[in-house]
Amino acid sequence: MSQIPVVLIPGLLCDSLLWAPQIGTLSDIADCWVASPTGADSIESLAAQLLERAPFPQFSLAGLSMGGYVALEIMRQAPGRVLKLALLDTSARADTPEQTERRHALIEIARRGRFAEVTNLLLPALVNRARSYDRQIVGTIRAMARNVGEEAFYRQESAIIRRIDSRPHLEAIRCPTLVLCGHQDAITPPPLHRELASGINGAKLVLIGDCGHLSTIEQPEEVNLALRAWLTD
């Protein structure tokens, strides 16, 4: 059996480490390429860059959080290249004024020379409370933020703030779609995923118990089972 081409898109201040548990476990069926959504300050440009750089003419596409925003934009720009879609811990909605205000506050903290504090402030919302003291998970989150860096953080936040409301475009998605999130996701909670799944014809909704926003590293075994079923169904 030939391997399935898969494009994986990380979220804000995340890189390939976010998908490491999936890449390793799914390597028997999937040829995974991890995008780096750091080079532009709009979701539209990030999607266009990914489409230009992706090594596959067609692929299954998975995005987590901000990666989901980029994935939804790819579905608008080049739906014919996407064989299957997986949206993890994300939302189809635009930023709320309250969310935008919090993002600007984090940007201001970073610009004052305290970029390292941004991760500390985000951590309580990124993982389930029970894992906020897990050294491996917290270490991975800190390492990803360092790898992405301050300047890319500004571009990513600008892109997120200016993203469009994707809900009117969901009905145009025709490929098999998985919508997945952690039950305790504090940033994009389950109701937003029920909304996503109900807007996409035939989408499958999977909720992962004992799990926060970064499901791929919090509950990798459960996520891997869902992604394997999504790829092989």
C-alpha cells in the first residue's frame, strides 16, 4: 500500500513538535509534511504560501487551532487539492473583540522585551489543568515558542486577528472531514466544534476526554486513533 500524502498545519507558536506523536505513529500509512505558518501576517497569504510549498499535488489536510484557520482558507483557495480535511481544536468564527484585545495585550508584553512571558500566560488555556505541571508537555510548548520566535508571533497574531468568519463557507466543503477537540478545550470549546461539524456535510465529530486545546500532545493515542480512521476510511 502506498503512503497517503498528509499536510499538517501547527497552531500559534507551534511547530512540527506539535505533530511529532502523529508523524511517528502514522508513518506506516502516511507521508507527513509539516507546514510552517510563520511567513505572512494574513491567513490568506499563509494558505497561499503553503499551497506553493507543499510537496504533494493532492493531500489530506489537518490543522490545529490557527492551523485550522489556514486549512479552511485552503479549502477556499484550492479545494481540488484536498482529499480529506481534519480540523482540530479550532473554530470557523472570526476573532471576537475580547479575543483581539487579549492578543494585543500579549503583543504589547512581547514588545516590551518579555516574549518568554507570553507562553506562561497562555499555558493555563493551552492544556487541561491536570497537565499544567507535566514537564514533558510544558517543555514541548516552551520549545515550540522559542523555535517560532518573537517576530513570527507578531505575524501570526495579526493574521488571526484579521481572519474572516468561515461559517458561510462551510457548506462548500465536499471532502470527508473530521472535526476533533478536547472536552476541556478552553480556547475553542466543544460547542464551536459542533457548529463546525454541523456546517460541513457528512463531517464526523470526535471529542477527546480529559484533554485541553493541544490535543495532539495531550492525548496523542486517542488523536492518533481518530486520524488513522480518518485517513483509512
